Amino acid sequence: HAYELYLHARALFVTRSDLARAVSLAREAVEADPNFAHGWELLAAASFSASGEPTPEARDATNRALRFNPNLSLAHALKGVMASFDPPYDWDTSVRELERA
């Protein structure tokens, strides 16, 4: 069930057709399977994209995604972008995460 929710959310995210719905479905996916790393990664990306800024939800979801799977490139890219988004800028983390992505 979590994977089906994820696939639907991902389709909405990739096409940017309904980011709010993508966020909602990604939330449902991680509620159905709290250990679903790709679900957390998608929730982070959709939440960031929908709001246009690194929300607490996007930051938390990014960290959870990387805790469950430290090799997720999108999660590393998000972490890098978020580290350089608002002051105080963390350029070292930003560069390290973007290079790893």
C-alpha cells in the first residue's frame, strides 16, 4: 500500500501537476510504512517544492530518508540546497551534500 501511494505521489511530483496532493500522498505513504526511505525522500522533495522553501517537514523528511538509506541522491541534493538556502548559510555542508548527490 505504501509503495502504491508513493508511485501516485511521485507521478504528481514529477509532472508538477498537483504538488499539494503529492505531499499528502507521500505523507500517507510514510504513515503506512515509517521505514520507507524513498517515501521520506519524496515527502521532502514535494514539501520543499510546494512551499518554495525548506520547511521543517522537508528538513525532517530529508533526515529520515538518509537515516533509512544514506545513499539516496535526491535526499543529499535537498540537504545541500537547504543548507545554503537561509542564513546562517552552511556552505561546507551544502558543498559536501551536493557533491555526494
